[in-house]
Amino acid sequence: MFSERSQPERAWQPFWVKKKRGKQVIRMKKHTMGTILVNTDACHNSKEKKFFFGGLVRDAKFDVKSSYCEQENYKSNEGDDNDMAYIAEVKGIHKVLDFCKDKYDNIMLVSDNLNAIRNLNKVDQDGKDIAQPTINQILSLKRHFRNIILCYAPRELNEAADYLANLAKELQEAKRKLDPPADEELLKRLKDDADGRWFKREELST
């Protein structure tokens, strides 16, 4: 079905982009029946020293099986804002894999952070990544799955997970909230994720 070995960048992209009625449209490719689609997103607030995570689990028909938003405190900055944003994304990948490890055998995990996906798909780890401890945990977690691929998709196809990560900012304390109510905005983003999105970003046109 797919390999967990490092693959060319094009193979990491489970989406297609084409022109339609003079506009560009981006859409997820259909994945194999029996494979679980997992989206993750994360952000941080350096002043409050908090990470915010969103995780979304769907089947091959894009029906939601589970979701969560989560808030986590951290004690000190481990780098500048860009570093912390990257660390948040890597931690988000770890959290959603840990969430799925005893529930599903075949998963395709999607993140909109290309650097995180590239670094996690390296065959040879140099051990110098700023998020290396979490990367090591992710590599260990991958052994829990029969088939797993970690792949990149642009933010236009990750908006539901982005919404959940931002929803975590509203939590009153550092905790995880399972299956938050699907309000109108989340339902819209879920539909957009499944149906495809119009967009103008020329860098995705090739």
C-alpha cells in the first residue's frame, strides 16, 4: 500500500492541483479503504508559554471518527518564534500518533509543516534537530502501525485541524478535550477539506 521509507517530495503529497474554470482547485486524493487519514496542526503563544494542538481522524470516505483539541504548558523557550512554531508542529505529530497507536493499523498522517515531514522522513537522522527528542519518540511510535506514511499537504487541506488547534486556545487549562462539538465553522472546514478548495497560491500550480 505504501512504504514508511523516505520518499521523493512528490510522493509525500497526497493531493492534486489543477485548473478549473480559470481558477486553481486543490483536493485530497482518495486514500485506500482501510487506511485512516490523520490531520494534525499546532501553534504556540510565547508570552503565555503554551502550545495548542488539534487532531482529526477520518476514514476513506472523510467521515470523522474522532477529533481533539489540546493545550499544553511549556517552561521555557527553546528557540526563537520560528523554532517554537516548528517544535509545536513536531509535538503535534507525536501527540496524534500516540492518540492513534492502539486504535488503527494503517494511517496516512498529514501535516502542513513541510520541514517537519521532511525531517521525519529522513532515512539517516543526524540527531541535531532542535526537536530531536520528540522526533525520536515519533520514530519509535511508528513501529506500532502496520503501514504508516507521514506526508505534507498545504494549509488549504488542513483547515479543520487548524481550527481545532485554535479552539484549544479557549480551553481554561492545559488539557485535552475529546470530540469538541462540531459547530458551523468546523463543519464547513470539514466539507472544504473533503470537497477541495479554490485558491490562488501560484507556488502550488506546478
